[in-house]
Amino acid sequence: MEKSTAELLPICHQPIYQEDAPDADVTIATWWETAHWIKEWPKSKGKKAYFIRHHELHGGDSTKVIETYKLPFKKLVIANWLKRLMGEEYGDNDSTLVPNGVDWEQFNFQVRPKQAVPTVGLLYGVVPWKGVKTAFEAIRLAQTRIPNLKVICFGSHPLDSMDRLPDNFEYHFRPSQELIPQLYRQTDCWLMPSTLEGFGMPGLEAAACGTPIVTTRCGGPEDYVKHGHNGYLVDVDDVQVMAGYISKVVTMDAQSWMQMSCNSAAYVKRFDWDVSAGILEQALLDLVGADISHSDDLLTSERAGQLA
């Protein structure tokens, strides 16, 4: 059996300097600032890669962020829209898609009927691009047609007193990891209302649990939602259409909903952490010019690529 090890190096300052890190075959930047930190590191720190999980213009000085996407690093992206973006906007057509995966033991599919009370769920977020205000507006509109429509929501932030919450609203603040799959399974429809989403793990996890998804065309979720098959895609900020598809999913007849539920779990089955780990490993081996069949001596615990 192959083994992997990880050693965490506590570093209590920023930026991280080359003296802080061991020599390596590969050094991976995981955020735009870390890409700047490692760009001048010597060859002893290995080849340079850049794990890109979002178009991080929101995360700092946009000019400096853009500079990092033009660095001659091996790009590793988590969604197809990011792969296209690297090619179309930054001239790098050689990025490798390493999608997120599902913990299939935690988020497993269990055949279930529709809820006795129609229920929609979503993740609560405080940053504007998560689209929560749009979602609440769409749900309130759907409730004019379906007055008993219930809302299950969870998040890591307390609710904002200024939010205009829908009726029949149930909020779980920082639920346990054990509870989260249960919350997904208590909904008939999971809503992803973001204006831009690197990947959108809650939608993938909900789909793995057999919940149909209604999502904006915001990037990441477009990789795991096929319109009309396991959910519906709507334009960003389109409250009317979003409300319409919420209503459509939660009022489906039992057989149609069950089919979409099964489709949802089956369609995302390809998102697997072991598969993604294999893709990542091969990309790194290719980067250092190694054949995977002769990789036993590479990326060992002493010379493992550190995550910047």
C-alpha cells in the first residue's frame, strides 16, 4: 500500500521566506500572495506550481493578483471555468484540472421521498458575491406561490439583523460535520445563488446526497449541474427564474422528483478525492520529469512539495 505523509511547519510570520521552507521537488502556491512570495525562490525549492481555486480579484490589489496568473508556474485549477480563464485571459493553455471531490462515506446517497413539507436549502454567507440577498428574494417570491415552503440554512456566521429573511426559516449556526449531510437530505432543492463561485462545495455535497440543485451560472457549479437532468441553471441575479425553478423542483410529482434525485447523485459520482489525488500526483510528476512508475523515490517525506 502506498503511503503519504505530511509535516506541518509552524511559521508565525508573513511572508514566508525561502529560509523557512525545506528543499523540495515542487513548491505549490495556494493563494495569490503566496505566489508572489515564492516566485524568486531558488531552484533548490523545486519547480513551482500554483493551485488556483478562484479568480481572486476580490482578495486584494487586483493588479498584483493578475500578475500572479501570468507567472510561469504550473497551474492547477479546480473547475473548468478557471481552466478556460487561464487560457483566454492569461495565455496559459496548459493548466491541469484537479477538481474537488466528495467524501462518499460522509455524503452518501440514500434513496428518499420528497419532504412532507416542500423545503429548499442554502448556505448562508456574508460576502456579497455569495448572492444570499438574491436567494432570499427568490425564496420569498416562491413562497407567494407555495406559502408553506420551508427554508433550511446553515453557515459559519451569525445572521445579519438587517437581512430580510423568508418565512418558515430555520438556521443552523456552525452545524457539526455529522449534521450537515442530514440537512442536505432534509431538503427537496439546494440553492446556489452566487455571482461567482470557484467551485461551490455545498452544492456538490448536496447533490451527492441526492438533492436536486438550482444554481446560478456562476462558474464552479456548472461542472456538476446539468440543466434539466439533476437541477437547473439560471442567470446570475435572475430572481424571477430562480424562484420559478425552486417552485418547479419542490412541486414535482413524486416520481419525477425521485428521478432527479437519483440523477443528482449519479451525475456527481465522478468527483472523487482519490481520482483527483491521482491527477494531482501525475501533474507534479510530469512537472519534475518523472514517470509515475518510478516515483517511489520522489516526493518523499523529506522532499515533499510544501504547500505555500
